Amino acid sequence: MSVTPDQEPIVLTGIGMIASNGRDRESVWSAVRQGRSNIQWLENLRGIPDRMMIGATVPMGDLQGQLKMIPLCHHATREALTDAALDMQAIDLTRFGCSICAHMGDTGNIPVRDESEYANDIHPWWQQWLPNTACAHVAQHYGLGGPRTSYSTACASSLICIQSAMRMIRDDQADIALAGGADAIDPLFAAGFRRMGVLAKHDDPNLACRPFDANRNGFVMGEGAAVLVIERLSHALRRGARIYAELRGEHALAQAHHVTSLDTESESLVRLIHDTLRKSMMKAEEVGYINTHGTGTEMNDLAEMQGIRTALGDAADHVCVSSTKSAVGHLVNAAGGIELALTALALRDGYAPPTTNLAEPDPACTINCLPGRGLLHGDKLQHAMKVAVAFGGHLVGIALSRWNDPAHARTALQLDAAGREIAAAIRRAA
């Protein structure tokens, strides 16, 4: 009996990442495992006084007027394609999709009135204004002729883009796709978040963001990118690809409550988790790790904890959850993508990463949030989930499973010294 495109598994075969605490996939993952961040006082942010805010920034050298999201996205894309060992000459580019999240356009020259000031602008703002600019640049650079989507759904944007890429493969519009996104700290966003009072404060920037902690006071804006290569299983196997994980199922819905406030009863989040598990054919007790939205704001943390506990029932006593935003910052549009990538690496290494800076867990957070130290599961960590709970009421969940076929599974061969210690512990546990 043949398998139709909508029934065929979708697998993750390449990951590229860059963040404030690492310039590539393994260095970011190593820093997250060790609870290391690289958050600093912000300077030279147009319209905002120096050292008034903190952020997890990524130095990119002289951008010469180019929108920062573009080189960040290209950086992660190059690594993802190399990681996936793709021979672009052997791929049908008309069946290669691209789903990169939307972002702020170039607002840098808005105050300029004299058009002559644009004369020496290598990257004029009108070529960088659209929110799908990074998606268009990447797809054009690699000649991708498959479907191209770019969603703007607040901090669920890149996760919805990954969901969109999964659906274009299931709908038989593509065999393979790039999915994820990039973001950089924009002065307008920064000013808006500061006005809302949701940004973390601390004398030591690296201790500011502390999700699920009794003393939490907000999130830290971050920069970076994560791009994934996902493809239908038959396409991956034909080219002998190494596989990180199977993307089992996805679901999205809306919380019709408020633009920025959350439903404290968490009914929508409960339904999201239930529907994601149902579509993934996964039981609650099988989920070993959940990478939460985990902003470090009181409303978000408590709503997520209640939603996860209600959705999983008794299984919530055995699941591990963590927020990686305290290590990489809140990448806003790109947050879900980098956090799903970290979840896939957690499955690869059988290691649930810690919640950095979580020193005094809020008594209302009754699930194991991995305070300060991750947990080594070895090959017992088989299934995980990433959830996004975004402004505007956007809720997204993606469930994934570790790939266990030794002929095609990813291994931890490229880890640094700390990673090799984890790998050795995994072997001992097995």
C-alpha cells in the first residue's frame, strides 16, 4: 500500500544557528547546555540613551546600511545547508520551498528628507522595507522555486513558518524546504517593549532574565537566527541524509482574549497541546521535554505552567520543561525557530537543557523547570514539544521525535569538550 504525500513523515536534516552566545549551531547549543548567556548593555541604538536597556546582541561588523536580519539569516542558512550535506545541483529547485519569518523593515532613513543622501547607499531602504525581505533574499540567492511564505505573527512567526513549510510538503507543493528566521533588535520594538514594562532589569545583564523564578521581572531582547532544512522522508533517504528528528505534528490556534495579556485559565493552551499531541499520535506520558515560550514575565510563566499541567494531567509530574530565552535572549520573530532547533538538539543528545538563572522557582510553577542545571536522559528522551504563546493571541505547537535509525540518525560527533562528556554519559546510561 503506497504512502500519499500527506501521510509521509517529515524529517529535520539540517540546522544552522547564530546567537549572542555562539556563532554556530554547536557553540550556541553548548552555551545553552552550560547556562551561559552573553547579554550586555545596549549602546548606539537610535533614539534610546546608551546603557538604558540590555540585550543579547550579535556583532556583524560593518553592515554598510544593510538590514541586519539579512546577513544573520544568510549565516544560519549556509550552516543549515552544509549541515544537511545538500548537493544543490542534484536537487529539484522547483520543489524546494522557503518559509522565513517576517521582520521589521528598514526604518533607519525615515527622518531623511533630502533624497541625495541616498546616493551612496549600497543597500537602499526601499529594497529592505518589506517584512519578507530576508525570506526573499535567501530564496533568491539559492534559486529556490518552490512555495515561498513569510509570516508576521509576533513571537510565533518563525514557528508558524516552520509549520507552513511542513504543510507545503504535506500538500505536495515541495519535497524539501528552508524554514525559520532571523531577527535583530529594532529601536521601535525596543522602545515599545520598554514602554510596556516587560523588559528585565538587573545590575548584571546576564542575570536579568529568569523565567519561572520568584524574582523574575521580564525578558531580554535578543538577536540571531535559526534556519532548518526539513524534507519528506523518502527524499531524505534517497540522498542518504543524516536525520535529527521527525517533525511529528503541528497545530496553531488563537487565544481570543487580549492583544498582549494572556488567558489566566489557559484554556487555549490546553487545547493547543491536546490537538498537537493528537495530530502527532503521541500520548501525554510520552513527552519527555517541552521547550516553553518562557518569557520571564509573571503572566506568561504562570499561564504556561497551568496550561501544561492541565493538558498533561498526571504526566506533568514527570515531564521536564525549560525556557532557553534566558540564555539566548528573546529573538521575537525568530524565537520559535531557534527554540525548536534547540529542542531537536536536546533529542539528539538525550539532554534537556536548563533554565538559566532559575535560582528560586516560583512555588506556583509546579513542574520541573530544570533550575540552573539540565537533565541527562540518554536515549530515554524520545519525544519533545515546542510551544509558542505570542502577542496577538497566536499559539503554536510542534511535536518532534528522536530519529533512532542508526543508518541515518544524527550523532553528537561535532560536540565540544562539554558535549563529548555528555555523549559519554549517554553511552554509560545506555
